[in-house]
Amino acid sequence: MFNLILFGPPGSGKGTQSEKIVEKFGLIHLSTGNLLRQEIADETPLGLEAKNFMDKGQLVPDEVVIGMIDSCLEKHAGAKGFLFDGFPRTVAQAEALDKLLTLKKTSIAKVIALDVIEEELVQRLLKRGETSGRSDDTNEAVIRKRFAVYKDETEPVADYYREQEKFEMIQGIGTIDEIFKALSTLIEAEIAHQQSVSAQ
Ligand code: AP5
Ligand code: MG
């Protein structure tokens, strides 16, 4: 199995690039944000609980998202690999993910972060808010809150993977195709590296 994490602040392009990566490399896309929005659309109890947090720009409790990821991994047991987008967002989630993957005799190959300055992020999200229907995009105060939560709770996840020597950052400003090219080069190098290790 080949598992990747696409990391970065709200609006950095994780969702946009994930769609292209999963298509090119045949991975399953696991976006906790998308999964939570589907629960809200389906009006499930989990969705109703999550909406309260998401509308305020706060994180949904760890146990809720870890449970969702666990059942998705089970559902796609035969997958070639997973691309995690918007997860893990806390160190507790990263530790839980490592445990789940170890049980499945696999691990994270690489974490790639998209580096984008905050003013560009705010502009992208406000623009998307005009059409996306996402309640957390229309209000600049909620967008700023999401950045504050990212700095406090999610940035430490980068150090967690730096310690494992799995973390890389690339420029997240440029055209979608330029960024996808840079991501593809990194991913192809990692796949080649894994193949050479397993051939030994
Ligand atoms: P989530 O859905 O993960 O949202 P997010 O992290 O805030 O990030 P976005 O989806 O807004 O941005 P993105 O990086 O995917 O960028 P995108 O490609 O869309 O989370 C939402 C909420 O759910 C959280 O606040 C939390 O409450 C909850 N949640 C989710 N996961 C959780 C977890 N693990 N734990 C706890 N709670 C969780 O691009 C953004 C815009 O920019 C788009 O309009 C796009 O077209 C545009 N764009 C993309 N690339 C470029 C480019 N190169 N140049 C110009 N524009 C671009
Ligand atoms: Mg997204």
C-alpha cells in the first residue's frame, strides 16, 4: 500500500490537488471535510453534531473523525493506497492514524505540505464562498478562526512527521497545473524509492 497525506492550511489547494493525484496514482481520496459535509447533507446525528463545530471554524472532536477514517479504511480494504486530505489535523489524530495503519501492516509514505501565505488564502476562500454554499467560507471572521485553529492545533502535526523524516513542503502559489507537476515529481520519486527498498 502507498499512503500519502496532503497537508496545509484552509484554502491551500488540498482538495483541488487531491482530485488530480488520486486520478493519476490510483489512490482512494479520504477528505474528512468532504465526509463531514456529506453527513451534514444526509442529516445524520454525526452530521448534526459536526455542523456546530464547522460553522464556527472549530475542529470536530478527534474521536468522531478517527471513527470515520477507521470505517473508511475498512470499507476500502483492498485499496492500492490512500490520500488523506484535511486529516490528521491534531497530533492525537496523527497518532491514531499510525496505529490504524500499523494494524493493517502499512504506514504513511510521505506528507506533502502546500505553502501559501494567509492573505492569498483568505482571498481564495472568500471567492469560493460566493458559490460553494460552504457556510464556513462566507464569513471572514470564521475564516480567520480556521487559520488560528490551524496554527494552534494542526501545525504541530508537521513536527510529528518531521521527526519521522516524512515531511516535505512545496510552493502552493502558482497555477494548479504547476503545483500538480511539482507534487507528481515528489510522489513519483517516493514510489521509485519504495520500489527500490522492497526489491532489496
Ligand atoms: P476542510 O473541508 O478540510 O476544509 P479546510 O482545511 O478548511 O480546507 P479547504 O477545503 O477550505 O481548502 P483546501 O486546502 O482543500 O483548498 P481547495 O482545493 O478547496 O474542513 C472543514 C471543516 O471540517 C474544518 O474547519 C473542521 O471543522 C472540520 N474538519 C475537517 N477535517 C477535520 C479533522 N480531521 N478533524 C477535525 N475537524 C475536521 O482550494 C480552495 C480554493 O482555492 C478553491 O476555490 C480552489 O478553486 C482555489 N484554488 C486551488 N488551487 C489554487 C491555485 N493554485 N491558485 C488559485 N486558486 C486556487
Ligand atoms: Mg478541502
